[in-house]
Amino acid sequence: MVTHNPDLECYADRVLYVADGQFVREVRNATPSALDFDAYNRYLDERERAGTQGEEPDSAHMQARGEVDPVA
């Protein structure tokens, strides 16, 4: 999967970050979530109705919760 949406990172077992055409970081997710398409669409609808604005979080929140381990 290729995406710019950080909400989808939890569904991947590996996340690569690219800047200026170079890989700058790799994160492995030991416990990727199964994607429930209907539930994700409901989440997006609720978020849109709530008027959620602002900058999207990056994968640091997953590292802080111990969900992924950074790869050197």
C-alpha cells in the first residue's frame, strides 16, 4: 500500500518514510490491525461530521504506545 494518510499506518507491517526521494526511516509494526473497511468508512464519516481539523499525527504515537519498534 502507498498512502499519505497516517491513519492507515496501523494496518501495515512495515512503514517506510521518504523525503526528497530518499528513504529516511523504517518502522516495523509487530501487530498490524486487520482493516475493517466498513468500520473505517464509518470513522471517516464521523470525523467529517465532527469537523476534525488540523495536522494529522505521525507514527510516533504508535511508538509511544509500544505498538511498533523503530528499525535502525
